[in-house]
Amino acid sequence: MGTISTLNISVPHKPGIRCKSKQSYYEVFNRAKISWKKTQKTNPKFDKELVKKRQKKLTIFYLKTMLV
């Protein structure tokens, strides 16, 4: 969805009714268990060495299955 500003536009309203503050939107979405927060661009738990080990293991497995 984006930011609270876009929620103000995209949330269905009854004619003439609007939330008075952004906090009202936060409360509504929090109660509905809807997240308005952006995702992280990178995984904080990313481990290059672990990825290399898994890739090597999968490559070996793949080659073994192709040869059988």
C-alpha cells in the first residue's frame, strides 16, 4: 500500500467521513493486524558463507542425480 498518506486515499470512506489524524489510521490498521511498514531491502541474517556451502551442496546433489 505505501504510506499512511496513500491509506488516506485508498481506505474506503463513508461519504463525508475521514479520520482526523494519521494516528487514527495506525490504530485501525493495528487492530485489523494489517502492516503498513515497508519491508527491509536486505536480509539482516544473510550469511555469504552459508549460501556458498548450500550452493555447493546442491550442485553436487544435482550432478549426482544427473549421472544416475
